[in-house]
Amino acid sequence: MEVNMENKLARIMRNTGAARFFLPISIFLIIMGVVLLSMTPEKYEETVGTVTNITQHTNDEGKDVYDITFEYTVDGKTYTSEFVDMTDEPAINEEVTVYYDPANPQSTSNTKHTGPIAIGMMSLGALGLIYSIWATIRSFKKDKELDEKMSAAGGMSSVSEIIPVPKDQLTEYYVLFDGKSLKPGYIIEDAQRKVVYEAPMTQNAMIGNRIFTFTNHLTGRTADHEVGHTTTTSFENEMFSERSWFKFDGKNIWDDLHDRGIRIDTDIHSIFPRLRYTVAKDGDFFATIETSSKYVHEEDEAEHKIAIPVGKYFYRCWTNSDDLDLLFLTVFAISETEQTIVE
């Protein structure tokens, strides 16, 4: 019997990604706002200072800015302070307006209006915090709902039994990566090991598009497709956060599949981290795709006693559709990208 083990960590990390991104930023903004508000010079008193030194330098934007040193007098005592990164160039001995803290005259500012900035920072931080809390609650509700669905599906011994389609309406296919030939690519075999689909890479390219030739032996159709190189991005190299895609005939592969009505839900099952993709087309069940060991046919796996999935290139598929082209394109997208979680 297959052991169903939904990887809760993967789900939680995937669903709380936005919350975990905004939460520390929101807290930082609130803290900085409070600090800035506590330092606001609205109660500072005004006096006049005299510029004694000017240092010119370039900021990160390539603009000239000025650090000025000035002297000012409070209650008969002379103090020295400075303003940095000023955009207007003053002159030596020019007078500048100085705001100082009566309790600590050495503390100065060139403005009395930092309060609105502090309030703005705290407001943004509060909004981010509210969103993070809402997103986290939503994530755990979604997690609980999926747990309930998994519990209701407990005790099932095979993939076909959890598919909402009668078993006699399903066709099982096996997708294998063929890397031994001069034209590496993919083939699909049926349960009788007959090759029903082939997609070798007929033209390689280090830069630019590669050419894959898709041949559907059930329909006799053959077509060449331009396939770009895979681009992958991730959030701080975090597990399950990758976004990965390639261009298929000039279009993002996931956009292409979405336009064809394809939606994919990802789960992790079995005692090994085996990915299972439940695919819907226009809202109805289309296929279940499961990563496999390199012994893609079950009897081969049992004979060799190797059940560890390789993660890519080898898949078992169950479908009630005769659209083998769309089934292969979906598997091709999953296999050729680095995206672990597909939705």
C-alpha cells in the first residue's frame, strides 16, 4: 500500500511566502517610525548658524551633494554641528537656519517636519502587518481544508483510486527521458511499452531557442517547436519558492498552458518526497502526473527494488483525455523547469 504523506512544510512555506516577506519589513517600518517620531524636532527651537566648512561629494545617484559644518550659539555658548548630503551649495560664512533641542543643544536638525514621515512609515508598517496576519490565517485555513480532504481520501491504495474518474476510463502512460541518443528528448510509452509519443531535441543552441520535434504516433502529427532556455528565480534561495519558466514558441510556457485551460495543484506523497500533480482543464479533471524512479514501469521498479523518485524526467500519468499533445506539453513544462510548486 502506498503511504500518503502530505508535506505540510512545503505547503506552509508556499502559502505563507508573501506574509513572511512583508512581516519583517512591516515590523522594521513600525520600529523606525517610532524611533523617528521620538526624535522629531517639532519642539526644537530655531536659531541661526554660520557655515565654517563645506565638503562636496557625489551620492549614489551621481548627483553632487554637500556636507556643511556650522557654528551656532545657544545661551552664550558656541556649538559646532553639521548637516550632511545637502543638495544646495552654501557659501562659507553664509547663515543657515538651525533647529536645536533646548534640553540638548548639541542635537540639531535642518527641519521641524519629520513627524509626518514617521507617521507614514508606521502606517505602511501597520498595513503590512495586517496583511501578513491575514495572509497567515488564510494559509492555515487552506492547510486545514486540504488536511480534511486528505483525511477523507485516507486508506486508498493506488493513485487511480483517488482520481475522480472511473478506473476503466483512465489510460496510464509513462514518460521517460531519452538521453542516450544523439537527439536527447522524451518519449511516452503506454502500459504495453509501445512508444506513442516522441519529442527529441533536433537542434541545440547555447544561445537562443532550441528546436524540439513533437511526434504523436496516435494521430500521426509531427510539429517543430521553439523552446527557450529555462529561467529560474527564487526568494532568498528558499525551498519551494522558485519561479521557473521557458519560452515555448515565443510564449511563457505557464501562460501558454493557462490559456489552454490548464491548472495544476501540487502535492507530495509517499514515504519518499514524490511529487504528484493534479491537472485540471477548464475546471474538469484532466490528468494526474507523478514523479517516478528511472524504472518508470511499476513492474520494473519492483524487480529492481528501487522506488526513489529522481525528481525530473521520469513520470507516470493517468488521464481520461485523448489529448496526448496537451498531456505531454504539461509534463514537458514540469520537467524542463525548476519550479517545485506549480499552481
